[in-house]
Amino acid sequence: MKTRNLLFTIIIFSSLYSCTHDDADKRTSTRDKLEYILNKHTLDLWYPTIIDKNNGGYYSNFSYNWTKEATQNKFIVTQTRHVWTLSKALEFYPERTEYQGFARHGYIFLRDKMWDHEFGGFYQLVDSLGNVPEKPYSLEKRAYGNSFGIYALAAFYKISNDPEVLGLAKEAFNWLDEHAHDKEFGGYFQFLERDGTAIPRSVLKDGYNASDKAMVGLKDYNSSIHLLEAFTELYAVWPNETLKNRLREMFEVVSETMYDPRGFLKLHFYPDWTMLKDQEIIEISGEKSRYIDHITFGHDVETAFLLIEAAGALGIDQKEILPKAKQFIDHALEKGWDNTKGGFYDQGKYIDGKMKILDEGKNWWAQAEGMNSLLLMHTLFPDDSHNYLDKFKLQVDYIENNLLDHEYLGWYSYGIDHRPEMKKRRKAQIWKGSYHTSRSLMHCITMLENTNH
């Protein structure tokens, strides 16, 4: 197998590793086990199964036993993540040349159907044919979805060397930066009109009623960390000065403005970066609103990795960010980790100074990101008292025992130790693809190469 060209390994190691592909069934080491999961439960399962040869793009919805469902709306986040995953999988397995065609298939749908050729920017959702649904707010756009458009285009350009692809990536960045960037306080607004105009919070007074209305006019952690991620990916293929400045800005927003000294991300903010008040959210969407302030352990462990990756792209000394990245992971381990079975809980919150777990569920993407970050911490801090390697191995066991469907294959949405009903839930839907799992597995395999783990 050719050398694995991952930015991740450039940051961590002075040289890249190479390896020989083992028979997937000979799972004699953790590395072999993860490569089996990458292929059997992930890449071979999704591709080419999800490719919509009739209408373009990728199918979205599959049942628990991988039966294709009737409704197949196409969401910008899933469509772009598949293009990104296929591009990175081709880098990882250069001999699988079919992945380039699979990725181009998705790129064409993004270019022709999901990009707004009149006003610019990517639509959030289209139907199976690529038409924007005729319903209220359907023409609005979100910075989050557009960030993944940039992310996918940059990765696909890297494997295709197609100047048209890079051209669209630049156009997407420039459109987003012109319209969504806050020139006064920094960062990006999430809610945009079709023409890119940022939607202010004052629209709530006029009866604005989009499903995610509670966040209109604000800035948030989720779109911010993925803008950081997207800009990192694009900067690797387009070292533009404005892009570099925005990447540095988002690095500072995430690592400083959103950082709570206790070791986690603060979530929702007014335009001037003061924190959103819970009472305001309750008044808009009720006491059980998912937007009420909390700690999301999965995003914290993911952000640790994204900050290290961004620092590498910017040429920032690792020593400047490693203590904070480590703190994100240590806090999640100390407050949101199941020491018996493994796995990161979904949500927690400090109440009267003590951590209360609000949701003991363990969603699939957080466990994948957690596996990656735990092994990364072991690589960087092998003698640390948190025993990252032991926890990484426990996490692998947790995934094998509670997240993998050994009958129908694939990953459950949540660990069945807490949510056994997941056995009969969709394996794929517009918010569940193969991006988190593939990325984590490829990175972990690369870190484990030439080791005995």
C-alpha cells in the first residue's frame, strides 16, 4: 500500500508510515480489527450502495437491514461528507480507483443541483431529483452546510486536480465570507437568506418559525468548529491570505472565546460573543429544548483534534494548543466517560458546581471521534496518568460490542447498552453518514501502524 498522505500524521509525526494491507479476517491486533471495521462495516457497506445512478448524488435513507427507503431527500451535510469521505478513502487506499468516480458523482450533484446558480451558496435540502422543496424557509441557507461544501470540494480537488473543483471551492468560501462573516465581532452567522444576507434575531418578533428558530441571529459552537475544519482543509490546497486570516480567526474563536476554563466548549452566543441565556431559549422552544446550555462531550473530544490539525496548518507551535486540547479530552474522560464499559455520554451540565449527566446515551459519531482523540493523546502523552491507551482499547471494545451490527453490518446510531431500540432504527439518514467513522478509523489505523497494539 502506498504511503498514507494524511495531514493528521504530518502534524503528529516527523515522517509518514506505510504498511501492508492484511487480510481483514485476520484480526490479530487492534490495527487489524479497526481495518476490518473500516472495510466491512463502513466503506464496503456504503459504497457503492448509496450512489443514486438515476438522479445523481447519494441516497440518504436506509433501514436497519439496509433496505433503501422510499423518501430520499438530499441534505447538503450528508452529500458533502460523502464526497469528502470518498476523497480521503482514495488517499488511504490508492488502489481503489473507483472511489474517484464515486466522489465525482457526488461533486456533479453538488455543482449542478445543490449550488444556487443565481445567488450563490449551497442549499440546505433538495428532494431526490435535486429540486428545492416548496415550503417556508426552504430557500434559506446555513453556514454549517456551506462549511461542509467547502470541506468536500477541497478534499476532492486534492485527489482530482480539477481546476473547476478548486474554482467552486474558492467561490463557496468567498460567498460565505462576504455574506456571513461578522466584520465587527468576528466569526460567522449561521442563518442566511437565499442571497446570503444574515438573518437577525429580531425576525422572531415577526413570527419567524423555522424548525431551528431558537438559534436564529446567533453564533454557535457547531458551525464554528466545522468552519475551522473546512478552512483547514481548503488552506492545504489554496494558501490564500484572506483564508489564512479567517482560519486563524476561527482558531482563536474556538480555542479562546468558546473555551470554558473548566475544559469544555461554551455553545451559543449573541453576535458580540456574550453567552445566550437559557431562559430565552426556554421561552422560544420550551424547557426540554436541545439548545439549552449543556456540555457535549463528543464535540469537545472532536474539537481537540480539529484544533491540533488547524494549528499544524497555520504553522503554530503545538505547545500553544496541546495543553488546551488535552484539557478538552481529560475533562470529557473525568466527567463524561463510562469507566466500566467505555464510551462518552451524550450530554452533561454543571449544576451547583457538580456534573450531572443529562443523557447517558452514546451516539455513534462521538464514540468514533473519541476513539481517534484517545489514541492521539496516547501518541502525544504516552505516560500520562489518564492511561489513554487503555481507554482507547476499551473504546474499541465498546464500539465492537455496542455500536456494530454484526448481523446486518454497519453502525447503530446509539450504543445498544443504553438504547437497545437502535437495533431496528435506520442505519443511514440525512444526519447519519460515514464521515466520522471513516475519518476516525483511517487516522487510528495510521497511528497504529508499525506498533504492536
